[in-house]
Amino acid sequence: MNLLVEHFMACRTPADFYRLQILTECDATPNDIASLSRYRTMLPPEVSAWSENIRAMMFMQAKTVQPFRRELISRNVALYTTRNGQDAPRDLLLAFCGLADRLQVPVPVVLQHLDGSRFDVLLLRDPSKRIYLQGVPEYAPDLGLVAERIRRDIDLAGYRSVRSIGTSGGGWASFTVGAMLGAERAVSMSGKPPGPTFHLVRMWEKRGYSLNDQHADFAIFERLYGSIAVRSTRLLAFFGADHQPDRDGAEAFEQLVGAVGIGFRGVDHHNLMFDILKRKLLATFFDRYLTGDLDEIVPPPGERLLDFSSLEPPAARPDLGTTGRQALNAS
Amino acid sequence: MTSPAYLAMRERVLAAIAANPSIGPNSPAMLERMNDPARDCSFEELGFDSLARMEFCIFLETEFGITLTSGEVETRPSINAMAAYLAGESAAG
């Protein structure tokens, strides 16, 4: 029997189940979720309903399971890959989770909407909830050292290109580490830069986290942002156009590091990824903004508020084989 | 509703909200409303989603031994409704 199923069957209280559910949403591969689905009759009804919900989200746009496997690099860093040793050159996608240790939607859902034959995904998170101000716990204590550690752990030269994405509190980490590693592009989803004028600081204080002088040297950010802005990495800051805090965050990124802010109309909340997902456009969004030609996808100034209709799915997708998505846009 | 049992449960609900890693910051006005037993605040206003509901249940069970399901949170969708439910009282009382 699948190990994950065994773990679920060993749970005794709702809290046990919820802990494992949250962990699964933050760590699992699409295959893990598919396995849970196969054993759903052996699971408690609420767990079965939850796993079917995740499965439904996974198959919003893609039908063939992306066969990622997870290789743990550190407690909070994992590489997801479908590599089998005979692959064409790949791209490395750095993915910085937000406060909930996911990419606004569950990790297996995101992986399932990526092209596993093209991307390896290096997933990083900061469970200390300090939005990477002290790097990635148990990996490297600031983002500069995170970049150095990635260089040591991953053969970047073996990749065709490096790209990065970060959601919410991971947005600025995506920009920072992406630029430091010479990423071709870096994406922030509903992110905002840390700084004394932002409400995140008040949130940390409210939650009792110390922001002593050592951790609140915001001049560091000015120097850091100055160094990011002159690098060649193209920075794209996506936001819900009707959600003022995220609009402000994207504008701050524009001013601080020269990012291009791109808003989607009709989104009045923080979770932009979920809005894209529920419209069955997440694979299309990734195809366009993670892999598309930058000259074609960056809208000109003054036209950076988009409708979701701008993410027109292609009429037909090529068969990408056993590791690819074969039936996109199926209902 | 001001019974000691209700007020004690309301404090626990507030503690579970404050500790919830999935909920964003609250405005001073909302914090004031949350802390006033005479007023109420819906979980939706606080940004509860499915993850926040699970975290809420985990905290209550871990910290106070209160066993609660996510479905029970969904059907008692405010601070006062949840406090009344946990205290075994009618929310309308």
C-alpha cells in the first residue's frame, strides 16, 4: 500500500488528519495525489473528499499526471524532477513559497500545471514565517547565501536556463535570488517588497516575531534592490488589479527594482494563483509567462492591466508524450 | 451572551485566530471588533479559507484539547457563533 495512504489511515483525530493534509498540500507530487485517489475507499470520507478536491484542482487543465518525483535537498528545500538521465536540456524553476508554505495553491496542483519534460522545480520555503528575511531555515541564513548554496547544490550549468517564481511573501525572494543567479526571468505573484512602510512589518510584530536592529536594517533592502535593478533578469510582478495592497506591492517593485507590474482585472483578493486556476488557465499562464518570448508577453506601458481573456488557450496542444500534458483545456 | 463559559471559549477562538499562519494582518478597526464580545466578526472577513480552517482546528485540539472538524468551522462561520457552539450555547442566546 502507498505510504501516504498508510499515514492517513494511522491518523486518529481531525488535527492528525489536517496536519497530514497540510503537509501533503505543501510537499506532495501529482503522483502522490493520484495514489491517494486510488485508495480513496479506504480513507475516511472527509479525507477522501479532500484528496478528490485536490485531484480535481490538478486536472483543471491537464489530464496526464506529470511524473515529478521529490528529492529532498534540505528540510525546506526540495527538487522536483521527472529527469530520467536521457533528457533534453531543461530549465530550472526556483519556486519560493509564501507564508503558508505553498504557492498560493497546493504544490502538487502547481506541479501538475507545469511541463515536467521541460522544468525541474526547486521548491523553497520559510516556515519561520519571516518571509525569507533570514533566508531559508536550516539551509542558508540570508538570501545571498541561499543563492550561493543553490550554486553549490545544483549544477546550474547543466540547465538551459534558470527562472524563478514566488508567491506572496516569496515574491521578493524570487526576484532577489533569481537576479543573483542570473535567471532569465523572475516572477512574483501577489508579492510585495519588505520594508518599513509595508504592513507585513506590523503583521510580524503582531505575531510576536522580533524585528530587532539586526533583522530590521532596511537600508540593506535599498542596497539590495539597487543591485537587483541593474541585473539582466526580467522581473514580472503579477497582481490582482482590484486588490489595492497587492497593486501597491507591484508598484513598489516597479519603483524599487524596475519590475514590470501586470495586473489581472476582476481579482479583488490576494490569491491570484487560485483565481487563474479556477478559470482553468494556470497551465496557459505558466506556458505564457514562464516560457513565452519576453518581447511578446510583456505588455507595453499603459496596457498592463489585463483581462483573463488575454490568456487565450491555444486551440490545440501538441502531444508531449508520457511526460507531457496531452489534453489541455478539458473540462 | 456573556456567560463565563462562552467568554472563555471566545478567548480560545481569538487565540486560535491570532496563531493562524494562514490569515493575514487585521486592521485596527477589525482587531477592536474582534476583541469586543458585544460585536462579531465573520471568518470570511478574516480571510479564512480551507487551509485556515484546518489550522484553526489543529490549534484548538493541540492547545486546548478541543476536537473540531473543518466542516464544523464552516457551519459556525463567525467568532461568536463558534464560541457559542464550543460553549454549548445557542448563538442567538
